[in-house]
Amino acid sequence: MFVLLARVLLSWIQIDPYHPAVQFLYQITEPVLRPIRQMLPEGGPLDFSPLVAMLLVQLLTSVVATTFGV
């Protein structure tokens, strides 16, 4: 969840996309965001895939917590 939030925040500011930390962040989030992005309709300049991914993480967390009584 924090990694997705960091990716969103980085998209709002001007930062060197070739910085190793930024590259690492993109490498670990893109496999999750790409399939979501492909399923969503075109949103113009806005990318809603991180929002959908965060909602899915929350849903999955809730299901796991309910299932295993955590």
C-alpha cells in the first residue's frame, strides 16, 4: 500500500525518472498496475490504476483477516 502511495506521490512531483530509487519503485509496482491499466477505460491524463490497486489490496486484506481471524 505504501509503495503504491509513493508511486502516486512521485507522479505529482518533478523527479528524475532514472534515479535508482524511482526505477526500483516502478519495477515493483508496474507488474501490479499494468494489468489494471489495461482493463480500465481511457481516463485521459489521469491514471486510476493505483486507486484500483489500493482498493484491491484493502479488499484482499479484509478477506484474509476475516478468513483467518486475524
